[in-house]
Amino acid sequence: LGLSQQRSAEVADLLAAAKVPMVADLITAEGFDQTGSRDDQPDFRACDPDITYPRGVGRDYFYRVAYRNAVQIEQLATVLPGRPDFIMVPTGGSDPYPCTALPIMQRRFGGKITEVKFDADEASTVPLTAQRVCGTAKDVEVLYIARGGDLARFLFSLDEAFVGGRCAATSVTVVSTSDGLRVRSPEDNAMLEDLRLRALRSPSFADGRIRLISTLVSGADRFRGDNPGFRDLETAFTGAGFDATHLDDGWAVNGYDAVTTISAALRTLPSAKPVQRSQVNTAISGFSSSGQAVAGAGGPIMFDNSGNRADVGPPVVRVCAPPAPSG
């Protein structure tokens, strides 16, 4: 199962009713686990009123290898002291990813932070948020709670303001949860790819006036050098004809690890007897801090009693400008 969407919650409940175990690869929003993320004390008031995920999803049969928003935000807070100046967030409450992260961000970073909103369905509103951020004459820190598809446009708009002398800020640090890592990998859409490269190769990004800090969607970067699981993924990925740079954002890593978790569960069961769904589910739930972990490409995978990934959490990284094209 893929993205944090109401439809995903409905599908998870449908499959759980049929006792089908599930391992999600990219879902990070609060509520998208077996207990509605109860331990995080989430606030769903910013979300649409007809949502179902606060009750939990896929009860007893749902697990996720991606680190949930609350864990990512806690990791960001440990390396970013102080109170940010703005939170950039899309309008409306239809997207669980930003609407569940927003109140946790506000709570964790010290109260009511000024919200700068844009319309995710109208690209022209993104540069307007850059103008708002640039109106503060100091080093500015912006929490970015939105999908990664709009981040490159925001970074590029900031650079245009700096280059054009329209940004009073001395620097802008953009702090994002894991969806911001989309800018690390090539886009299939030619227009978005051009925008991504323009943003990352822009003068202001290269000289550090614009900085991007993000959590990883997986633990892959922390384990690349000495993890046989990641080397196995690289071999399989490139052997299938895929571009290895598409591993950089971590989403392919999590997809691989979700399937690896299911495979590891099956390998614990008798090979000469029929297998029941409940046996597979029990095997997956046994990958816990008190039992055996799955050796994933993004690090060891274990689950807590809510079906969330249970370990120290994802690393926080600074995204750097890519090398200049040769020739």
C-alpha cells in the first residue's frame, strides 16, 4: 500500500476484514496504523471531517516500514534548536500527510508558528509564499509540510527573489519531513525535472543562502556502506535496467523493504504445507524489538504493537547542490 490518503485507509480496512496482512511502504501520516497513532496524541481537527483513519486502519493486519510523521518531526527537533519562523502548508484538509503533521509541528516546535498557505492545485500560489518568507530581514527558518512535488518550485522562487534583490532575508533554511526528498531524484515529467535542476543548481542554493534539511524516508543512507541488503537491492535494481539515482529519494528502498518483509515472513513457514493468511500475519508481527528483525535495504525492520516501524528513527540530512554537468 502506498500513499497517506483516505482511500488507502478504506482499502486497508477492506483487506483487514478479509484477514489479508499488509505492509505499507510510503504511508507516514498520523492515524495510519492499527491504533490511530494513539501514542502520538494526534490532532485531526485540521483534516476533513469525514475521515476514518483516526480510528486506525487495517486493525490487526496492517504494518508500515516508513517512519511516521511524529517520529520524523522528533528527529528534526533534535537537530534544529529554536523556534522556526514559518510553516508552509497547503490549504484545505483533504491530504492526511500535511493535515496530521501540522499540529504536531506546532506543538513540538513551541506553539503557534505563522502559517504560510498555498493552493496545491494552483502552481502560481507557490511563488507568493516565497515573497512572504522573504519579507523578514534575518536568517529565516521555514517548516515545509507539503508534498515534494511543490518543493522545487518553492526553492526556485526563493532563488529568483534573492537574485532579483527582492529577498530581505539573509538566508532561508527549509526544513521538511521525508516527502521533501523528492528533489534528490530525477522527475519523469520534463518540466518538473527542469524545475528541480534549476532549483538545486541555483546560485542561492549553491552558496548556502537557501538550505534544505530533511528526514529520510528510509534509513538507507545510514547503511549504504556496510549493509548487504542495500547492495542486493542495488544489484537487482540496476540489473532490471533501472537508473540507480532513483534510489536516492528512498521510496524505491521502502518498496523493496515492504516486499522483503513479506518474503521474510513466508520463509519462516513450512514449505511443504498450505499456508494460512493468519500464519503470515503472525510471522510479520513477530518482527519486533523483542524478536527478530528483517534485514532490510534501509536497515533493520521491526514493528511495535501498532504496526509502526520501531527503531531510533530516520537520519536528518542536508540536501546539497548536485555536481555541475560535465562538458
